[in-house]
Amino acid sequence: MYFHNVNSIQQILDGLLIGDKRMLARAITIVENELNGYEQILSTIKPSSAPVIGITGPPGAGKSTLINALVAELIAISETSNQPISIAVLAVDPTSPFTHGSLLGDRLRLSEHFNNQQVFIRSLATRGALGGLSAKTLEIIDVIKACPFDFILIETVGVGQSEVEIVSLADTTIVVLVPESGDEIQALKSGIMEIGDIFVVNKSDRDASNKFANGLTKSLHERTLKNDWVIPVVKTVASKNEGIDELITSIKAHQKIVPAKVNVPLLAERAFQLIQRKRMKDISMDNLEKKLALEIQKPDFNLYSFIRSF
């Protein structure tokens, strides 16, 4: 564990401004674990307007492979146009039952880019949080946005319909499905089907991919259009880098229509989450159980009277 004083925190903050990835990694560690200085970092940083792209969808849809292909294509485009690019990838992984940290799956999935100076890759453990994201994702995204990145990609853990949390973080939400999802469309409508700005049918070299993509397109027409945005359905084979250029075109097109003004309801939702977490910070389930075990022995025990003591 690092020891941080005022000077070292200032060095970290200065490093974020110039895109020092070593300082960024240290800042994330401090914020994620609430080490000394984390409040100073959060209250001082000024998040940029770098687009945040959320990648979500059911397990096995190929989200990680798609991100790998997206990063490769974005780098290739930057090299062709001779315009340097900087990309951050935040991969939210399941929590290890042994270390309680991230299982670090992204280190394997994105190994092609791990040593690329243009790419910053970080794993986050869910630590029991629901919704496919880590409890600290909100703060860490703001820390990452304090660096001069051109694109920030978030991959959720892949838990299906409960991944609607990604909407509160991402400017563009991509829902990744596969042709075999056809029988699940009706069930998905009440969940992740309602949050996507772009839909991707990955592994579209499989049978029935055309039928599934067409059915998906018709289904999405039922959704209310926002900002005149017609939700595209992009067919890809991420493992072969097929359809990735079309996906990037759709992402850039959506970025142009994302409202420039601050989304007050969205900001209020983020503030609510932060306030809720702060007020619950001192509440431990273990301590709660111990106190309850003693209180329920009393003949006049009442649950509502009990919780008023907190």
C-alpha cells in the first residue's frame, strides 16, 4: 500500500493533466481503495469531454474480442491519418473469491495492446456490486477522464438485463448480441434492449445471422427515437475484424448527436449514487448481523425501531 502525502498527491494530479499513465494507475488505486488522498483527487480533477463508450451484453457475446478489434482499428486509422490517438479501456471483471480482486481477464483478452503506449488498460473487480459494474466505476471513469484520452471504453462483466447501469456512465452504449439470442429478444426487451444506442450482432458468420439482424432492426423501430437518432444494427465478426470499420462510423455518428449540454437528470442520478454510498459507508453487514442477533433477544424488539438507531 502506498503512503501518500500532499506533495505526492499533487504530483499525481499534475501527471494526470499530461496523460502520465503511471500516475493514472496510481490515482485509480488510491480512489478504488479509498487510500489517503482519494478525496483530494476526486475534488480536484476536472474530467474532460472524452467520449465514454460502454460495451454491454450477455455473457459469450464476444464483448472482449470486439473491444480488442475496436482498439486495433482505431490505432490503424490514427496511423494512416498520421494523427496520434490515446485510448483507455476499463474492463470490469468478476471478483475473485480468493483475493477479492479482479480476475484480470482483460490481461489475456487484450494482450495484443497491453504494451502499446497509446492504450491504457485497467481491470476493476465488481466486489459484489450488481449491474455489471464495479461500485467504484463512476469515480474511476472521472479519474480517467482527467487524462487527455480520445476514447474511453468500458466493458461490463456480462450479467444480462441488470447491466442498465452502464447508461448512467456512457455517452454511447453498445449492446452486443449473437445470432443465437433470437429466442431471447422478447425477454431482453425489458432490460438491455432498451438502453442501446448501437446494437452489434457479433459472430455474424453463423447461421441465421441475417434473419436475426433483420428481426432486431424491426424490433428497435418500436423504440422512441431520441435526437433523431435511428438506432443502427451492425453485423460484425470481431475475431476476423469484419464490420469494425462500420461500427466505428456509427460510434462517431452518434457522438455528433450526443447533447452538448449537461444532462441534469443523469447528473442527479450519479450524485444520488455517490451520496447513498457515502451514507452507507459505515454500515457493515457483519456488524449489522451481530447487533441484530443481540437485539432480537429482547421481547420488545421492533425492526423499524432498530434501524432508527443508525
